[in-house]
Amino acid sequence: MLMELVSILLGIVLLGAIDYGSGAIRLSGIMFLIDLPSMLIILALTAPVLFRGGIWNDFLRAWKLLKKSYTCHLSEIRRSLDVVEMLQKQLIYAGIISMLLSFIHILGNMSDLASLGPNVAVAILTMLYAVIFEMLLLPLQIEAKRRIIDYMEVDTDAESAETQADVETTARAAGKEEAAAGKEMDETKDGQI
């Protein structure tokens, strides 16, 4: 899962570095993708939720799930999955809200045409940051779901073995009852003869 995170980040850097006019890769192109206020807006709309009611610990546990050696209870994995999915939704909504507010501001200042392009770029960057953060959470979501499925398979195997043992116990008990009934019938027949 760590490779997925690295590939997402590397892909974003490469896409940002491409000069689409010439097709060349220029690292100076990445500078157009960096806007600290837009990133802070997205984080300000999403981070406070993590500090409510112990959700932060569940979020940190989701990152720990990326380690194959990390183990925890099924209920903890489910809570981590719920937090990751909630955060993904919140990021998208935060991106939409901040982009719409930026567009409202831009439309309110249409008289300044020189700043129109940079302001639209910043408005779109907030949504881009929201999507990037959401993409970084996808491997966490996938790992949590995979762990839940693994727990279900273990439970299913244990239930199957338990059910098989119950069937065998019932069959043995039924066999003993049949043998006792057969013995009783033999004794009854012997008594009648």
C-alpha cells in the first residue's frame, strides 16, 4: 500500500511538471500547483473533525494498518474505515465549498480582469488539493476493507469447523440413540419369545 501512495504522489508531480505546450517536463511547472492558502483552507475545513471524540486515534490506526505486521480487533478496523470514508467525503465537500466561495469572490470582482486568471487558478487548486488528499486516503480505505474481509474469512472458517463439529456430535448422539432403541427392541423381542 505504501507503493500506491508513492505512485499517486509521483504521478501528481509528473503531471504538474509537464509543459503541455511543448510536452517537455519542467520542474518549474510544479510551482504553479503550490498554493499554501488553498491547502490550508482544505485542511481547516477537514482537520477539526478528526479531533472530535477520539476520531484522531482511529485515523492514525488506519495508517498503521498499512504495516502487514500490525494487528487489531475487527471493531477497531471498522472504526478506522468509517473515519477514512467520512474524511474522504468531507475533503470533497470542503473542496467544492472552497471552490464555490472562490468563484463567488471572482464573480464579485469581475472589473479586475488582470487578476481573473490567477484567481480562477487558485479556485481550481482548492478542488485539486481536495481530490489529491482524497486519493491519498484510498489505499487506507482499501487496506481496511481487505482486513475486514480477512477477518470474515477467518470467522467463516471457524464457523465452518464449529458447524462440522456440531454435525458430528449430533450424528454420534443420534447413532447412540438408534443403537439404544435397537437394543431395546432386541430385548423386547427376546422377552416375547
